[in-house]
Amino acid sequence: MYIIGENIHIISEKVKEALAARDREFFMDLAVKQVEAGAKAVDINLGPRKKDYAEVWPWIIETIETVVDVPLSIDTTNTDGMEAALKSVKKAQPILNSTSAEPERLEKVPALAKKYNAKIIALTMGTSGIPVEADARVNIAVETLIPHLMEIGFNMDDLIIDPLVLTTSGCQQYCPHLIETVRMLQYAWDPAPKISVGLSNVSNAVPNENRPLINRVYLSMLMGVGLQMMIANPLDEKQNQVIKWIETGDTSTPLAKLYNKIAEHTANSDEPQIADFDMSDPEQAAIWKTTQILLNKVIYADAYLNN
């Protein structure tokens, strides 16, 4: 699993404070910790930064490249900020996060990625927003995103499609369709495009104590349909254990066996079966309940684990 570390994100109060103080040590430490935990790239999301992008992006790129050599993912909606960041990269090939199929974005962002030899994350979102159904998302990729990138002579090996994970809190009908989108995208073009998701988006707006479990269960389903790249928290040791269990086929413990079963069922276009779960074990029971909300079988509520 290629993990793009998500922890440098402006939504974090600590990141906001460190950025305001220009605290180099904070960002260096956070970058190093993510890479040491297994991140193969580091995402940097500072928001639009419309007023100070010309100063802040070069500053943070230089700061993080001082201590790590992995690719940096430039995560902003501000195209001027994107260019300020891309100009500053000195080490590994960067990732530009992101474009969509909206005409203005599609015209500007891929051109920047090509100019600065960056990989690009392309979202399956058009002018009318994010479609629910897998077919519609795949169509955005194969009818709009990929043809445009080919038209401008973009290196297609540097394309990463993001079919857009949405939260189970309020948008749970999207969750099973996202799984099918990941499955279908691998057969929608030859050669198959790289696919990445923002894993933790599935648990946005969920009580913090439940977020890691929802992320892990969804991850096992997505790995079942072939996901090999994601923006996620590399410091989540239980998440990393699930990745290892599934990648190695380890079934030596009840939980390892269970997560592999979930991945196997999903790979076979099947659903996890309650017979696979020891419902007398609170942890396994919680995983079963989580599969049901992610498959849109049970309406999500914050207290779903207590039902």
C-alpha cells in the first residue's frame, strides 16, 4: 500500500498554530514521523492561502525537504499556490492534488502538472458535482479526465484517479458505490490508471472514537477490490496492521482472519456474512455493525455501535 501521509492538514489546530508561528521544527518532526511510519509521500494541505501563498508554500516545501526525500503532495485549490509550491520542489517528483473535470480546473491544473513534471490526482467530479453511481464516476474518468490529459500530452503514468470517498455520516449511500468505482476503474482503460482515495473522508463528522474503526473496515473492503494507494494516517498502527494482514494473507489470529474474509467477500462482489463473525466478541460485533453501515444496509447514527 502506497500511503500518502495526511497529517499536515490545515484543519488541525496544531497545524494552524505551527503555520502561523512558522514553526519549522513542528513540520519537520511531523514529516519525519509519517515517513518513518511507512508513508511513501507526504501531503501538504494548507488551504487556499490566497494572501500569503507566494511566501508560505516555498517556506514549507523547503522546511519539509530538509528532512525527508519522499514526494510531496501539493494539496490546495489555489492554482497560484500550486505553482509557487511546484517551483520550490527540489527533490522527488511532486504530486499535484488535485484537478476535477470542471472545465476551468481541467484547463489550468493539468497544464501546471505537465509544466513542472508533477504527478496529478484527478477527481471524478464534474460541473454537476459528485455522482452517486459507480458508472457515472467511471464515465467522468474515461470520457473527460483521461482524454483531456492525453490531448495535452500528459505522461499517463503520472495520472492518479481519485473516485472520491464521502462520509458515511450523511452520505452513506455513496460508500458502496465508491467500492465498485475502484473495482471498475481498473478495467476501464488500458493500461489501468493508478487509483487513490482519501480514506479518512469516510469517517468525517463521525465521533472521534469511532473514526479509526470505520476507516479500517472500509480499507479492508477497498483492498479487496484492488486499492493500492491512499491518502491516510500512517501513524495509525491498527490500520497498518490490517494492511499487513491483507497484503500477506495472514489469518493467524481471529481479527486477521476476519479482515481477510471481508476483503475476500468484497473481491468476489459478495457481502460479509454474519456467520464469519463471533458476535460474542465485542470487537468483532463492532466490525460487523460497521460493515452494515458502509454497505448502506443500516442507517448510520453516531451511536450505531450501541444498537
